[in-house]
Amino acid sequence: MTGYAEEVAGGQDGRVLVWDPAEPGTPLVELGRHENWVEAVAVLPDGRVVTGGHDGRLLLWDPAEPGTSPVELGRYESRLSVLRRSPGLAACLPAPSQWAWCDPL
């Protein structure tokens, strides 16, 4: 793993996984876990990963340091189901029609 998230996934078990499709056969790398389902993922231009889940937490992960604690960018009362990325910013949708912007830089 280069420290840059090539592909990222999250699931019902709360795990946040990254892998490099250019290196077939290498194991998935677990960055860490949410307390519940991971519903949304986004890769920032610098390779860091932002995730949102049923636990209402918006987390920032560094693929160069798998297994370390993420930075909590926000916590919401409802689940985070959508993430969107623009240069340097991450947006989440914690409730219907309610966008929240954060700057993880």
C-alpha cells in the first residue's frame, strides 16, 4: 500500500477497507472501524479517506497509517448516508436536505 487510498469500501460490519487494484492478490488493509454500518466513503485529493455511517460520525482516515485512530470531523444525531467531495472539502448529508460542509485539511 502506498499510503494513498486507491479504492475504499465500508460495510455492515463497520470496517473501512482500502486496497490497490494495481497490486492484485495483496490483502485488503483495514484502516479501522465505525461503531455501526459504513454508509458513505470519499477519497480526498491527497489520498486521505472520509467516511460516514449509521453511528452519525464523520471520520477522516490516513491510509499511510492503518489501524490508527481517525480524526472525528463531526457527529450527527442521524446516520450519514451520502458523502461528496470537492477540492479540499467533504460534504455529508446527515438528514434529508441538510448538507454540512467540513474542511479536513
